[in-house]
Amino acid sequence: MNILVLTGDIPATTNMPGSPRLFNLCRGLSQRHCLTLVTPSQSQERYQSFCNDLTTDGVFKAIVILPNPPTPSWWGQQIHRLRQEAYFVTRYRNAEYYAEQCRKIRDMVAHDAIDVLYVDGGCMAQYVMDTDLKYPAIIDLHDCGTLLSSTTMQVEQHWLRWLALYAETRSIARVERSLSRAFCSIILNSRVDEEFFRMLDPSANTLTIVNGVDSEFFHPNSGEIDMSKLIFTGVMNYGPNEDAAIYFCEAILPLIQKRYPHVQFWVVGKDPTEKVQALTLRSGTHVTGGVPDIRPHLQTAGIFVCPIRYGAGIKNKVLAALAMQKAVVATRCSIDGLDLRENEDLLIADTPEEFAAKVIRLLQDPDFAKRLGQNGREFVADKYSWNSSVKLLEDTLMGAMTTCKTVN
């Protein structure tokens, strides 16, 4: 197959910040098919990081960089608001830009003899839905955006921000309900997200393709482990991650430090917000910002904590930590969609007191922590390999070619 891949940013490899889902799926597809990547990403740093990673060789035959949208006009902004469009829609904010990107997609499909379009994320869907193409297309939403936005509303306490989130949730839901008229299949990364999406649009052809983990890359070594080092990883300007880091520092860590004063909490990940950076003022808390490789930090840590309270989709950070053979304590929200076994692969806690007690249990019993880590690694290495996800995606793309007669 000749596949045109459209995505909002340069894909993250396993060793880059962000989800490695798209890259690993495309790397698997590239073994048997030809892929062209199209993205509006303008980050030279991210582009260079991608090109300098030896694992990217041969994945895409070409990478086409689209221009970023220009600053919208005042009038365009007003029409966008009146139409109550989602934040990523450019049709009214930048009408000329929008029309130009649709034209470019049409031209690429014709010029490169594309067989099928594979759209990654909701923001690029708009340039496929209104191109008048008669080609099969599928979309991988990763998370259901309506679910993510609605769960964010549940923890927002400021009424003005809550109202803004309410309006945005409705706008995203309207976009997601319209996807089935353009895409043969709509992919989510967890059963929770798929079930929610099917409530939005019962007529949609949906399926779940779960995230995987590169268990060869994330592999434990024989280095020393400091049980008093607790670690949490992720992109730290992402709302659920920011909230989790602050929540752990304010509500959970003090309870642990009452019993174990020397326990240290490490927040590892790029783009920490001012609120996250301010956590370093608290005793025993460290914020690293972006790091070249998270594996050394994971390796030396005794316990991986994932106190996420809201969000959607599969948490790659949990899979990576388990693959590194870490003992994990997580909220139930953190493992939605993962078939992990409580008390065998990891520990689950949803209140500050329960979370602190589970961490303390592991600190008191390092042998149990070690067994938990070993079980977790064995389980994810067996159940969450990328190979099975790639095969399901390949079947979905081929099915779209044979069953979808039109797009739009």
C-alpha cells in the first residue's frame, strides 16, 4: 500500500518526549508498505531529533512540512466563535490557509498515487473531510477528545474556566460525531475511549488498537536502585500530568515523609509549567525538565508513581515503567484500558491516604516491590507488544481500501 500519513507534529520516537504510538505503528507498517508523512510541525529541534534517531531510517519515504496557520484576522476570530468551532479548526479563523491545505492534500493524493489516507489525531481530519476526495481514509484519534475534555471539567473549580471547558467539550463532540461521514474506521487506544465514542456516534465503525511498549528499549539493567526515589514522568505542560505532580506533592508525599523523611520525589519530563517548577521549593522534590533519556532516571528509581486524576487513553508512561521492571503505584484512572492485575503487576490507590499507604508498603518490603516489578515486566512484554497493534492497523487500512467507496 501507498499510505499518506497526516499528523499534527513530527512523531515522537521511543526516546523523544511525547507518545511513541504513531512512530511505532508506522515503523511496523513500513516493513511492507510505503509511507509519506505530512505535518504542519515547524519545530526544527523536533525534526532534527527525529532525523538523528537511527531507528527512523526508512520509515517514511518523504516528510512534507506544511506551513503553520497565520495569525487569524479579527473577523475570522469572530466567525469562529459564532460557529462555536473547536480550538483546532482553521476553516473560519484562516479561510485561505484552510483552503490551501485541502488543495495540497488533494494534489498529493493524486500525484503520489496514494491508496489510503491514515490520519493521526483530530486536528488534521479537517483537511481530509472537505477535500472532495474519493479515497478511503481512516483516523486514529488516540484518546476520545470529548471524554478527555469532559473529565477535565470534573476537576475544574473556577467557574469561568469550567464554562469555557463546557463550550469546548460541545464543540469537540460535534467534530467527533461528524468523523464517520469521512472515515471508514475510527480508532481509539482504549476500550474506555471507544465505548464513550460509540455513545457519541453509534453508527461509527470503531475499534480499539492499544498502545504498546518497546520492551527491548525499556529494559532493566543491573544498576543500583534507590528505594527512597519515587519518580513520575511525562510532558509536564499537559494538564493531567501537571495536576498529578502537584496533587502528589501536596496531598500524598507529606504522608509518606512522615514515616520516611528521606523519600525523594522526582518529576521527569519536558516543559514543566511554573506551578510544576515551583514544586522544587518543597522538601525532597526535584523537577528535571526535559532529559536526553528517561531510562537512567527510571532505572535508579525504586517506585514509579502515577497519581493521574483525570484524562483519557492509555498511559504510555505506565507501560514504560513496567517494562523497566519498576514497582508501580497508580490511580485507577491511570490504568483505564490496561488489562493489568491489581496486587500482581502493580498497586492501585485512589485516595491520598491509600496511595501513601501503598508506597509505604513497598518501602517496607523491597522484596515485594521487586516481585511486583518482575511480574509487571513479564506481563506487558507479552501482552503489549507493538507487533500485534501494527497487524491490526494494517488489516484496518487494507479493509478500508476494499470496503470504503467514497470519502465525504
